Amino acid sequence: MFRRTERKLKRRECDDLIRDGAPVMTDVYPDGLEWWDGADAEMHWGEISPLLVNRRTASVHEGWVAHLWETESKEAIIRLDGWH
């Protein structure tokens, strides 16, 4: 089972995790939760990474915030919450 950590991820950290095989979970309205791994995770990350921000603000009309989720054994996934 994966649990959300308090840690927000920067673009370079996401690059490293995805290169190491971490899957990506996206959540954006109206699509809801979607799971991507392997080449699909890399492809979606390539589309999302330019829009990564540290936090949601009123001045950013479209963006994504990345959080680290882990299992007890430290297996990682990247959870990306988006808006537009």
C-alpha cells in the first residue's frame, strides 16, 4: 500500500525517480486518477514537467504539483495533482 508523504518533489527529483522506473499517478478534473508506468510514465511526465510548480496559486492557471508516495519498504510513486 502506498502512502502520501509530506514531501513535494522538484522536477529533477521526478526525472530521477521516473528514470529509475517509478510509476506516475495523475489526478486532474475531469479525468480523475490515472496510473502510468514504464514508457507511458515517461511520455506523460514529458508533457507535464514544463507545468510543474511548487504550489497552487491564483496566478497559475494551469499546473501540476508532485508529491512522493511510498510503501513501507520505500518503493516510490509520483503523485501529480493538476488543474486547469
